[in-house]
Amino acid sequence: MITKGWHLMVLLLGGACGRNNNTSSTHERRLIADLLSQRTEALGSNIRCTRPMKTEGPVNLKVTIRFQKLVELDAASDILTAKLWIYLEWTDHFMTWNPEDYGNITSAVWLAMDDVWMPDFAIYDSLNSRIVENSYSGLFVRHDGTVVFIPIVVASLPCDGDISTFPYDIHRCTISIGSWIYSPNEVSLISGADEGLFLQHYQQNQQWSLQLDSHNMESILDDCCSDQGDYQTAKYHVTIRRNASFFFFALIFPGCLLNLIVTVMFILPPEFQDKINIGVSIFLSHIVLIMVLVEVIPSNGQSLPVIGQFYCANTCMAVLSILASVVTYNMQAHTSQVCESSKRFLAKMAHVLGLRQLYRDAKPECDAPLSAGDFWHVMARVVDRILLLIYTVAMVTCSLTIFFQLRC
């Protein structure tokens, strides 16, 4: 008996839901038919070209852009390809109804684009733009006459950037949107820009970070239509920064480590035979990193990025360290006699450079004179120490200069 009761309740509820759905669909169909009929009676057959105004004055068009996806940023040519949601909102005075007459329907009525007046819009800065097909199908209408149209646009926009600071390059782009056909006397543009709304549906990009700097309305006077007044434009100023963490660990950090290894060449004894081999290995490592850099760095043929200058300087210093190692290696092998003044000069330099103990160990006895072979050996170590100091100062100065150029 209980089972039969449950079955009966389910049938009754299902029938009620079915009747409600049918009633709702009937109200909606009747509402759409009445809206189209009253609009045709008021404006005639040319609905698309007649502005929906009962009195004189412009149609207030609210424009809001939402940045949905950064498709691509060509840093070399400074072209941004972006997917945008364009929110257009206006009031159609011939599309109003009393919700009580249509089952309390207040919104969620969709109409075809050919059945209502449509404002035109254009992205002025775009080099190439297209509207995604499936987004250009209908409009949303509320009972108070508010019409909302949300096309999805894929646009290519020019930007202003400087790739000389790669991988810390910054690109600034401007999105300008407005009416192309209607004058300000016919369509009045209102910006609905908001930083939170602008990035509300933004899909994060792993390579680039994006932020909205500012937005404003501008008036542009066109010489051809000066009698119509200033044309209004909504502008969004966007800043795009490259996420440089990967490039830092893949390019900059290895170059700094190779610079530190070069200092080992000046610390090793001049007679160490593999000293030159180490220098050649460092040089080849720099060449490999330069080849990798050429593959990943954007190039416009106008300027050499700072990181490229960094690697050129490192490669030159690696070559100079190899040449210095050859010189000191040959120097320590000399056996020619030198004068006493040269020995006294060497003793002072060893004392200044912290090689006093090395100088003492080279003498067979405390008061004994320094032999020619020992003299040249100590001289090679002194030259290595001087070159180490010069290289360290040059490396630190060059690295800090390039670092501040990248970050500023």
C-alpha cells in the first residue's frame, strides 16, 4: 500500500512539473511574439537600422571589455593576439513588458540579432580582428528594455615594448573601442570599465603576467565629420610582463657560475697543465649558452638585448683568461737572469698581494738570493693574482651594470 502511495505521488509531481514547464514555454513564446509585433508596429520593417528611441537624443551604450585569454604575444614585432569578451548594454524602449502579464518573466529572453536594433562597434587599434562565430548568435533582453550583447572577439593589437631588457621585458598595449558609424548625437558611449571585471574571467598565462593600468574615455574630433561632434572612445591601457624565472635559471644563472669558475684559473698554479683546458671548456660552455640564447630570444634586428651583451662580455673575458694562462705558463718556465731591482720589486708586490709566504718558500734560505727559476715562478703567481683582482672587479662591475639595466 505504501509503495502504491509513493508511485502516485511521483506521478502527481511529474505531471505538475510538466504543466509548469509547458506553461513557462507558452508564456515565453507569447512574450517574444508580442515584443516583435509591437516593435514592428512602432518602427516598421527596417528594424535593424532604426534606433530604439521614443524621444530625441542618443542611445546610451555601455561598453565593458573583459580580457579572457592572452593567445600570443610576439615580442619581436610587438603584436598581441588576445581573446576578448565585449559587453554591450543599451536600452530598447520598444522591448519592455509587464512581467505579471507573462508569468512573471523578468529576464532570460533571447532574441535573434535580426529582430532588434544593433549598435556597431570597432576596435580601432586592431590590426586584425574577428568575432567568434558561436558567440554572435543572439541577445539577452530584460523586462525593462535592457539589451545585453556579448560577442567574443579575437583581436591582434600593436604594443609598445623594449626587448633589450629580455627576459624582463615589459610591453604596454592599448585597446580602443567605439562606434564606427554612429555619431555622438546618435550613440553616447559609456565606459563600464573596472579592474576586477576586466580580469574576472582571465585565463592565467604561464609565460606572461597581465594587469590593467588604467582606463578612460577620450573624445576624438574627426575632420570629415566635425559637425557631428567629437567621437567617443573607451580606452584600456594594459601592461604585460614576462615571467622571467625560467630564463633566469636557464640562462643568467649558468653564465654567473661560469664567471666564478674563471676565477679558479687564476688561483691554480701557473705550471698546472690542465689550466688552459679548463679555460677552453669555459669558453665552449659560453658558446653553447649563446646558441641557446639565440634560439629563445626575440629579435627585431634593431638592438642587441642586454643579456646578449652580458654573454659577449663573458666570452671575451673567458678568451682573455686563456691568453693570460698561456702567458703565465710560459713565464714560470723562464730561467733567464734578472737584476736585483727586479727581485726587490717582486718582493714588494708579493707582500702587497698576500704572497709573502710563497716568496719566502721559494728561497732556499732566509738570507739566500732568489734563483732565476724561482723568480719567474713567483712572478707568474704575482701576475695571476693581479689578473684575478682585475677580472673580479670587471666581472662584478659588468654584472651589476647589466643587472640594473635589466631590472630598471
